[in-house]
Amino acid sequence: MRYQSTTGLDHDQIQELVSRIHQVLGPSHRRTGRPPVLGLYRSVLLTLVLLRQNLAQTVAADWFGVSQPTVSRIFRRIAPLIGQVTCPHTPPLPEALSGRVVLVDGALIPTDDHASHRKPNFNAKHRQAGMTVQVLATLDGTLLAVSDPVEGRTHDSKAYTLTGLADLLADNTVVADLGYQGTNTIRPRRKRPGHDEHTLEDKTWNTSVSRIRWAVEHAIAHLKDWKILATGYRARLTELPTLIRIVTTLEYYRLGW
């Protein structure tokens, strides 16, 4: 198996992950009686594949030669453990933000169109149901933080405040896009009233902001390489915040924080 393209981690990183989970489980995970269908290593591999590729569990079951209920049980057992052992790689906030220019942007996490949540989670911009997170990155595109999700219909400027980032970044220089009007961020300029085009000064300003902002888009793209956050989350919405935290800590681990 080509580990990096399939799981997002190289062979050494997977081995380290398995070793850490083994230490957390301790002797208690050695059960008597019939051995488990998949050992710890392949269970971790299965969980990473589900997170990275967002496969249907029936497809993953065929890949690993087990049943769909077994896949479900393994994922629910191993995913929280992965989040636990990668948690130390989370950048310490606000210390990691000190003295930095921070880039911020919103990202939609698509979900199934749950009827009971259709209205609050429908994002008109993307014409899709989902929940949104705020993503912070450095000037070179390194992921710094991902907020808890808010309703998909929430505007970026409101989400910036609701998630507490406005207070957290009060002393930082923050670069954002036009969706953050009304916040204390550096952002592109709109066309001035009565003008069909930007002035030369505004064009120069907007170009300079765009040349900086690409990096946060780069960070979001890498985060969404974990396809479970990009191609449609299918499980319970109440579990989505936990899953986002698990994937985020995995991305920190992958980046070597």
C-alpha cells in the first residue's frame, strides 16, 4: 500500500501512531479468547483510510476483508485514540500567535442534507448543506488553528466573533477577505460608491492583499485532503465537532508541529 497517498501519513508516522496508541491502551487491550479480526496496526490503518478517503464503510470492509459493522466498531474505537495521541502536537494558543501576522478564512464542511437542520446549515454561497469553520494560518501556509464549527448559513464576519477569534487575535495583524467587513482585519477594498471600477490605488492594495492571502487557501486545501471534511460528512452532526478536532490534530501531526 502507498501509505502517504492513501492515509496521508508516511510509514514511520503510522508506526509512531500505532506505538502511542499501544501505550495508551496498555495491557488491558490484550483480550482472551478469539483474537480480533484486525490487529491494532491494521485497525489504525483502516481508520486513517476512512478519514483520508471518506470511503463508504462497505467499501472499506471489502478492502480489509471484514464486515461493515466491524469497520464501524473499529472506527468509533480508534478515531478518538488517534485524536488523543496526536493532541500534544496542537500549537499552543495564544503563544503560537504571538508576534505573527495571521491569515484567516472560512471553510465549509459539507454534510448530508439532514431535514431537521436544513435551514440553519444551508450555505447560500456554496448552495450546499454544511457547517463552517474558521481556519488560521501563517504567512507560509502552515495551519495554526481550526475553530469549532458553526451553522453553515453563518457569515464569516459573524463566525469570526462567535468562535472567539476576534478576541483571541485582538493584538495580531490579521489578513482576511471581503467576508470580514466590520472586523478589525486587513482585507481587500470594495469599489467606491459611484465607481464602476476600482481606483489604481485600490487595485494595488487588493493585489498586495491577494498575494498574502493565498497561503490560508493553501492550508485549507491541505486540511481538506482529509476527504471526510471535503466530500460530505455522513454521520451524526453532533459528532462533527469531535471529528474536526481529530482530523485537525492529525494534520498538525503530519506537519510536524
